[in-house]
Amino acid sequence: MKATRKRSRHAQPSSEEPLTPETPTKRKSKLSEDVPKMPCTRDASVGKRKRFSSQSDVISHEVVKWVEGFKHFSDTDKLGALDLLSDMCDTGQARYILKKIEPRFQRDFITLLPKELAMSILRYLEPKDLLNAMRTCKSWKVLCDDSLLWKDKCRALPEIPNHYYDDDSDNLDWKKIYLTRQELDDNWKTGRNFVKKELKGHDDHVITCLQFHGDRIISGSDDSTLKVWSVSSGECLLTLTGHTGGVWCSQFEGDIICSGSTDRTIKVWDVHTGQSLHTLFGHSSTVRCLSMYNQICVSGSRDATLRVWDVQTGECKHLLIGHMAAVRCVQYDGVRVVSGAYDCLVKVWDPVSETCLHSLTGHNNRVYSLQFDGRHIVSGSLDTTIRVWDAVTGTCLHVLSGHRSLTSGMELRDNILVSGNADSLVKIWDITTGACLQTLDGPSKHQSAVTCLLFNSKYVMTSSDDGTVKLWDIKTGDFIRDIVKLESGGSGGVVWRIQLDKTRLVCAVGSRNGTEETKLIVFDFSVGNEKTKQVAMCSTSSSEIMY
């Protein structure tokens, strides 16, 4: 078939008989016997095929008649003709055909479905995929923006208590709450967005104890004082004076602060006024440790005894005698008292009857740290081991070996134990099996003794005598970043204590040789408006760190 020249809109048809199914021509080749060549024109300057915008301007009468004839082909002949036609197309023409045909097979099934079914499907997407899906089209954006969909995603966050999901919570912006939590997570991991404050006090003395709840920080020092700070303003609100010796331990519950001192007394303070409500006498040596539950405070002393106090009345309710050396650590859950001492023993007490229920033997050196969750007791000792005990029977379940020095600090939650040691290492254990899950070491590990640690379901945070606070991934044990790195670290600068809530970190830093000023450093990683933060950062206890 001859190539057809371009004609004007009003040009007469050619006198040459067009190729139609009714008027076949002599076969010239397999490709031309049934299907004519598509007409085209060429640009003389570049020799490339043009793209036509109007069929009436360029398509010949012959092609129009062929298409009309195509309508009368059988289904088999139509498929055969299309097969031959596709073989004749070059790459550009094939791409054009694809562009024309493909939309006919594309269906936005999400938009076409009833909303309830569409939402059921979208609930299977991860939050990051929902955010990407929102960019597809307007109808998908409306569906993926649904607050109830994001409310379901927030339910996967165990840190938000169930009462926030009551019926009247549907008016909350759950998507914003979820994204606020994610942005907070990113701020902790990267340090991209935070506010930092430095609260200076206690001169050049050591901060020995640190409590943090709500807008209040309580710091105790060997300068014989405690200070009450406002987190929001950064101001020292009160200085609690009255002890005649260094403060070694403190507890903060409700409106009450309890402090133990080398002057052998415990003092009870009002956190709002700073008034000393009671001075508790009875111990004959330094009060080394305290544990408070529901306005009952248990104290352990270097005089080898424990005392149980009612902080409302200041009365000593019970005296627990049985240790043969200084009591170094104590835990109280409202029912039982657990104590660890320099006599290598861990004891379980019934405070009401003042009887020792179990005397746990096994350590061959001083016991320095304890954890007690009601079912398990975990004790850390100078003998380098950690022991896991059954709190009911007193049986030793596991001996955790791997540290090389004193286990100075531990945290236990949901059968996961994190231990910090003077050997500069931090280890993560499963106390049900006794297995060490991770050791936090490597080139970024601490270079000196670990002083304090806290953890949650995602992260471990540790402080050290090397002047750093480090953030680790609890699942992999990978180092994430240094949140604090004192310039004086390695030459005397120390981070003594850390406390956290879901949005803020408080670090007590200083030195024993004057290289670092004694102070509190407060980091606030929170984002979003106050109503969003109220739900997104909700917390039931200051020990539930970060989020």
C-alpha cells in the first residue's frame, strides 16, 4: 500500500481504491496481508515521527474505512489483526499504545468500595504506608486522614493508658497524637529538636540522690541540703536545710519528700513549702537507703537494721533486725521488704510481724543493688555475679555471670533486667532463662564505671564516670548516640545520676576535682501543642522513661 500524503480537512478522498476487508489486495508479506501500515508523516528536519493531536487532521480515509471494517471482524480475526499490528509497531508506537490502553485496566478500588470496607483494608497498612497513601489522590487522603484509623494505630502504643480510648476520645486528633509520638522518638534518637537548661546549685559538692516527677526535681547533696527545682522555669524554688550531715538518699511521693543522712536521721518535708514535718530518730549510724510506698517509708542503715515509718505521723512502726553488717539497699512493695547488706545476705521480711521470711545465701561479697517486682528478687554484688531469686520460696533461680566487678545499678521490668557495672559494661538479661541478651560495648562503650541506668521497650539510657550519657537500642544492643558528653569527661567530669520522663532528661553532673561545675542539665524533647502532648506523653510513673 502506498504511503498516504497529508491532506487538508476539506480535501477529496483519493480515487485509489482503499484497503478494506471487502477489497483485499495481493499479498506482499505476512505483515501486510491483513493489516495496513499506520499512516504517519515525518519532520524533514529531524526525521522523527510526529505525535498527532487530532485524528481528523491526519488519519486517511483508508484507515477510517479499515477501522469500520474491523468492527465486523470475528473475535478471532480481531485478535489476529491486533497481534499483527503490534508486531509492526516500533518502540515509540508501542509505548503510545500502552499509554492509551493502560488506563482502561486501572481501577481505584479503594475509592469505589464502601467506606467501611475501604477502612478495613487500610487498617492493615503500617503508619508510614498510610502517610504515603495519602499522597495518591484526594479521596485516599480523606480516607487515610480518618481519626479512628489513627486511633487504632495509637492503640499499638502501650504507653497510652486505656482510659484515653473512651467514647469521648473520638474528638481527639489521633493522627497528630501518633505523629507527635513519632517526632518525639526522632528527637530522642537524633537530638534534632530539644530545649536545654542548666540549673546550678550545691556549689562544688556531690549530688548524691535525684528525684523527678511532674514539674519538680529534688536533688540531695553531701552539702547537707536538698533543693527543689521547677523544670519549666529552671529556678530553685526551695532549699531544704536541717540535716547536719550529708544527704545520701531520698524518696519523693505525692507532696512528701523523705531524706536520709549521715546525721543518722530521716527528715520528712513538704515539697510545696519546704517545711520539715518530722525528724525521725532511731538509727545509730548513717541512713544509707530508703524505699517508700503509700506514705510508708522503709529505711536501711549502717547500723545493720531497717525501720518502717509512717511519714504522716512520724512514728516508727516496726524494727527489722537480722543483718550482721551495714544495710546497703532496700525495696518495699507495700507487703514485703527486701534488703541487701554488706554481710553478703539478701533478706525478705514481713514488716508487720517483724519476721525474716527468707535469708538468701549465695553471694560471697557485699550486696550493693536490688530489684524486686513482687515475684522475683534480683541482687547485685561485689562478687561480680547477679542472682535471681524466687520471692515466695527463696530459691535461687539463676546466677548471672559476665560482669567483672561491682554491679552498682540495675533496672527490672517485664522479666527483662538491665545491669550496669563498675567494669564499664551494661548487660541486658532475660531473668526467666538466665540468658544474656545483649552486652552494650564496642568502640562507643563507656570508658569508666556506669553510675546510673534506665530503660523502656525501645531504649537503654546509661550514665558514667566518664562524663557521658549514652542511648542504646535495647533489641540490638547498638549504640545510638551520646546525649551528654562533658568536655571535662575523662579528666574528672562525672554524670552521677539521671532521671527521665517521657519527654525530658535530667542529669546531675559535676566533679570531685573542680574540673566540672556541679549542676543539673535538663533536656526537653517534647513537641506539639499542649492538648496533644497531654495524651501523647501521658505517663503513670516517672520510671516509665521517654514514651
